[in-house]
Amino acid sequence: MGKIHAAITAVGGYVPEYILTNQELESIVDTSDEWITSRTGIKERRILKGEGLGTSYMATQAINNLLQKKNIDPASIDLLICATTTPDMQFPATANLIAANCGMTNAFSYDISAACSGFLYALNTGAQFIESGRNKRVIVVGADKMSSIVDYQDRTTCIIFGDGAGAVLLEPSEEEVGVLDAILKSDGNGWVHLHQKAGGSVKPASIETVMAKEHYIYQEGQTVFKFAVKNMADVSAQIMERNGLSGDDVAWLVPHQANLRIISATADRMNLPEEKVMLNIQRYGNTTSGTIPLCLWEWESQLKKGDNLILAAFGGGFTWGATYVKWAYNS
Ligand code: COA
């Protein structure tokens, strides 16, 4: 028997209906459509509205979309991993709630926290369970309700983030397809530049932390930008080199959608023309764990069996990485 690979065999996605445009943001903070577009590439983002709706709601929709498309019984899923930075609650894990919502009665489930690299971390973790032979059906979902931790009076962060969720199904294959290689990195010294100050065990929520707006995203944009641009490009070039891939061999770059300029720098480094770059940042902004699977969801019909994909991300932590996936099916 040959080596078992973890093939992506289905994708699903969900974005909320409400569209927050640059024009609407102009009426909330001192900014302009021109500034946001030229600095980030973002035109609009989706926002989840509705009392009592959180990350698990969007993840549930994305997974139900996947299951229905392929007519898959949720009880046949062995494991659900949810990548998120905005869990429904501190505990239990959001994945537990999603599994219950979706009727995955036989699955164990847990969350992975790696900020904007969360989906890549979770994808590679899920792939290990398939490759080892332990599990046959693993769902990995990336979901974030970033609007729940964004300060809509802070023009440097509120323009960037949006809400959304995307999911993939992993199944074993003896063909040379699926998650073939990954380079994943983290450097916790970067925490100072991008974090949420309060609400954790170091600084539990109090009246003071709420008044000081310490439950929102704190980001030093320029510093994060510099680290992101270098590390995302470096790691993408490294994984291509390690697998003997040139720009011609790569069908698609599937980048975390943080900033158009970071994505362009990565594509340039990989010698890829823009037609080979999945880009939906203009419509969704940065959905953190949702960006990469949402791209796969939107581009699914254009993907062909055997296509070489490089998935790349950078995020808080700092965390970053790249994953080499050979696409396993034609839609
Ligand atoms: N509208 C208008 N002006 C704005 C603005 C906005 N929304 N946000 C910031 N500015 C102003 C700043 O106040 C500053 O003004 P000053 O020079 O008078 O002080 C000026 O624009 C430049 O600010 P700066 O922070 O240097 O802008 P930037 O070019 O670095 O762009 C980000 C800001 C946040 C878009 C950019 O740094 C970025 O994308 N960083 C990475 C973010 C990221 O990827 N985060 C997620 C991790 S994956």
C-alpha cells in the first residue's frame, strides 16, 4: 500500500449578507475610499448582524454548505477542527458547538488558535489524522467574527477586517494529491505588535478594561506589515524550492487576504502573474481564519485535478506558513 495522503475532497463557505462599504466607513471614521483602496485593496467587507449570532453560526453555515453539496452524512465525520480567533465563548471550544449544530454525532472536535495562520495550522493538523490512518473524514473550518473585536472608532483597524467562514473536507487518497508539504512557523516575540490586551487570564475583563477599550484588536500596522511582507514571501518561496516548483508549475497562489500589497509582494517573489492569484480581499477584507478556505470555495469551479496550489498566511503571534496542496478533483 502506498503512502496515504490527505486530499481535500469538498469545500464550503459562508459570508453574512450585510455589506459594510468604504463609503459607509467614511461616515463613521475619518477615512476615504481612495485611502482604503490604495493602502489595502479593500472595497467592502461582510458583517454578521443579529442577536446571539457568533462564529459558530457562520462555521455551521459553511459546513452545511459543504455537506449538502456532496450529500455527506454529518454522522460520518470523525473529527472537526475549528480555527478561530473569535470563539463564541472562552470555553467550551467553538468546534464543540459547531459539531452539535451540524449533527456530527460521532466526531470529536476542538479549536486551534493561530490568528490569521489558523486555517493553515488546522489544515495541517487535520491532515496528520488522515495520513496516520487514524481517521477517514476530517472537516477543517476557518471562521471569524472579527467585527466582535474591532473598534469602529479606530480607523487604522476597522477598515481591514470582516466576518466569514470557509470549510474543507479531508479524506484519504493513495494518489499523489492533497496536502503534500508544509512549512509552519511562529515567533511569540511578535505578540506586542498585534494582540487583544484584556479578556484573558493575564488581564481578565473588568469595568476598567472595557472603558480603556482593551477588548479590541491592538495593531501596530506598519510593523505587522513589514514582518508579513517578508515572512509570507520567504516561506512561499521556500516551499516552492523544497518541492522543485517554478512559477510555471504553480497553478494558484491562495494567500491570506490581509493587504493587497502583501499579496502582490508574495506573488512577485514566486514569479506568478496576477491571474494565478486568488483575490477576494476587495469584497471581504481580512476575515482572519476564513480567508483561505473562502478563496477555495469561490474558485472551486476553476480548479482542476492535479493543479498545484500554494496556500500562504501570516498573522498575529506572530505565526506564518505555507502549504503545498495538489488539487484532488474536478468539480
Ligand atoms: N484612513 C485615512 N488615513 C489613515 C487611515 C485610514 N483608515 N488609517 C491610518 N491613516 C493615516 C495614519 O494616521 C497616518 O497618518 P499620519 O502620517 O498623519 O500619522 C497615515 O495614514 C499612515 O499610516 P500608516 O499606519 O503608516 O499606514 P500604512 O500604509 O502602514 O497602512 C495598514 C496601514 C494597517 C493598512 C497597513 O499597515 C497594514 O496593512 N498592515 C498590516 C496589517 C495586517 O496585515 N494585519 C493583519 C495581520 S495578518
